[in-house]
Amino acid sequence: MTDGTETTVSPAAPASAAQAAMRAVLDASAVSRALTRIAHEILERTQGADDAVLLGIPTRGAHLATRLGGQIAAVEGLELPIGTLDVTMYRDDLRLRPARAIKRTEIPSGGVDGKLVVLVDDVLFSGRTIRAALDALGDIGRPRAVQLAVLVDRGHRELPIRADYVGKNLPTAQRETVQVRLAETDGQDAVLLGVKGAGAR
Amino acid sequence: MKRHLLSTADLSADDATLILDTAAELARIADRPIKKLPTLRGRTVVNLFYEDSTRTRISFETAAKRLSADVINFSAKGSSVSKGESLKDTALTLEAMGADAVVVRHWASGGAYRLAHAGWIRSAVVNAGDGTHEHPTQALLDAYTLRSRLGSLEGRRIGIVGDVLHSRVARSNVRLLSTLGAEVTLVAPPTLMPFAVEGWPCSYSYDLDPVLPKLDAVMMLRVQRERMDQAYFPTEREYSRRYGLHAQRMAALPQHAVVMHPGPMNRGLEISAEVADSARSTITEQVANGVSVRMAVLYLLLGGSEPAIGTENEGGAT
């Protein structure tokens, strides 16, 4: 779920035309290196991440959270609680589009009270998804602190929100679209840059 | 415009599955400390009830409040309706107050359709039971309960037993469950079997005992004494003996089969107390699921810029 950049690529859709117009900015190994670095930064900044909880924003943020959890376990041998947080019902643009399907919210059994919650999303754009996520989190509990990890920060913020951990800062124009593809949902890892209307909806 | 929920006949399999999936996600907020979502903040939902109801009205009220909508309850008793106000004038009043959705229960079949299509109001209309016609959200919560107990509805055999003639729950369920791939069998005495039932997407029988061993679920219907204007069966004891579900009959059901009842129950008539309170009974589960399903319906009708469910020609096929 990324503001205005979410492009659902179903396997059945003719992706070739869309792909032709999109340029890869990160390939699979670059995505993997970015995630490894974020995992290390989380460990470093939180001094071991003892009380951290990773919450991914569906769909791709949830997969990224799972991968970050795996990386942290590989480095430190520490199994962090991992969950998902759907923000659909908290969005401020619900009335601008037809009602959307709700995705899964799965809070780890330990809850979030007094924990350090690291929100994970694929693309940071206007910041409105993250605002919705903060509201959703407030209804679930009271974390000690909330941090934000994103794979791509493409700029154009509309709210005073910033990320604590960024995989790649990607300067873009408003008319461009950023698409994150992950092996779990799209068969391969990549970050693609394209122009709105050319392939992307 | 597709913006009402009047009949389960209007729901495609995809629509129904979307409602049930949405309800499954929304059910999870019942476990949270703050059981509320901000989604319908500033919207007004009117419960317009021309017939008595406990669980449906409370269920819709809870659902709307969990989505942060404002709720106005309006029942015929204690309002201007008892002074003789017509449905039209009541509707115009609601329109003037700016209702976004009207949940209506009416004693006349087609009451909800009339309200939706007469041009009196612009709000979404949700049918909460109209006469002996339809009660779509009850069928949806029954389908939800069946799906959570049996996994899937595809190819499942569901028996609907009792006063089918007067039952809007049976009509809504036959359409919805067959849309979702289940095989429905109606069981009732000939006097309580509707005319032209041959044309419905289900089979039927006048005998309960041969049907029971093949069922995955049996839904017992209430004998609606208040709608019975003549003698449909000789005595209650005879009805209970032939069509009531008691412990001995329940033993004929397969091990995994569940027992449902839309409520309110006549204990001892269509269902024995022992069966109603058994582990196989989903009756209280159905009530809890009702809130989730009604939240899903209100969200999908009111949550976005346009409704996500329904068809162009809602309520047309009756």
C-alpha cells in the first residue's frame, strides 16, 4: 500500500507493455543489499532491538517485514515478533475511490504496548499511508516509540513524516510512478520507475 | 445506481465472497481493546423498524457504531407511524435529516424495494427483512457461519427445515447459498411449502428423516405463529414430532454437521432445548457473526466513493 504508486500487477495481466515503459532502478541484488543494510541499521540504532516489533503494511510491506526479521535473526540470532497492520479503514482518501478490500492485520501475541514498533512499507511518498498507520496503531496499543523503515523514499511528502531507515532515496517527478516488485507477490525483486499513464494505472 | 442491498439475488458469487472476506477481517477487531474504526465517521445510519426485532436492530446498531457512524433508531411504536404516518412521509423526514443509509425492516414484502426506488430518498437502503420476502444480511451471516465451520460452501449440503412459506430467511438463504455453490434442500409440511418451489435453485422434501444423514448443516426455521392466519398443521405436538429437531434426530446427522437457527427460537417446537444448547449448535455464534457481516455490508456500501457490491438491477428478480 503506497500512496498513489501502488500498481497491482496480477500475474494474468499483460505486463509486457507496462514493463517496457518502466525502468529498473534497483535489481534483485540491490534490493537484497538495501534490506541487509536496513536490518543492520535497526540493530545498531536500537542497540540490539530487544523490545522491537516489526509491523509490515500489506501487501508488500508485510513481505519486507518478514524478510527484515529473517535478516535480523541471521545476524543476531534474535527472533523479533513480526506482524502486519492494515491501514485501509484509517485512510483519508476512502471517499475518493470505491470501497476497497480490507487486508489482514496480525498483531504479534505480545502486543505493542511499551514496545518499539518499526513500521515497514515499500514506498514512502505523500506520507498519508503512514499517518493512517499511526492512527491504526493508536487503536491497538501504546508503543514506547514508533520508527519507520521503507525500501524506497521517493519524496513529495504532503505531511510532516520522515523515515528512520531508507533502502534507497529516489528523486522522482510527480508524474512518475514507482513500483516495488517482490518475489513473494510478483515473482522477482526489483524497483521500477515509470511514467504515469504509460502502463501504470 | 448500485447502492442498495435488497435481496441476495442481486449478489454475484464475487460480491458475496467479498462481503464474507471483509467480515472475516472485521471480526478481528472484536478482540481489540478499542473496538472501533473511524471509517464511517460523520455518516448517519437510520434503523427504521416497522416490525419488532431484537438481534437484527442491535446488531446493525453495534455494526454502525463500531464503524463510528451516527445511529438513529426509529421504530414504528412510539413514533408518528402509530399516528398513521405513511412510509413516504417518514422517508421524506429521514431524507431531510440527511441519512446516508437506511436499514429498514417492514411488514410488507417489497417495503425495502419501494423505499429504495420510489425516489423519496437518496440514501443507501439495506433490507433488514421485508415481510415474507428477503432478509439478506441474515443469509450472509449464515453463510459466514457455515464457511467458518465447514471451510467452504462449494458442494456442501444444507437443509432448511420448517416454516419455509413465511420465512424470508429461507428465501434469502436459498439464493445466496446456491450462488456460493451449496446444495440446498428445503424440508416442510406441504402446507408450509411455498407455491412454485420447483422453480427455486434447490430441491425439496416433505420428509425430514431421509434427508438428515446427508446434510453438512441443518437450519431450523421458526414457526411464525404471528403470520399464520389459518391452521397449517393439526397440532404443535404433531409438527414437533415430524419436523422438530430433537436429540434423537440430531444423532442421524453426520458427525461434522452443525445445527443453525436464525432466532428467535420456539424451544420445544421446532428445536429442543437439548439440541439448541449442544456443542453443534451455532446459534450464539450466528449472533456474533451478524455484527461482523453487517459492518462489512455498511463499509462496502458507504465506505468509498461508490458501493463495492450490488448490481445495476437490484431487487428486480423476485
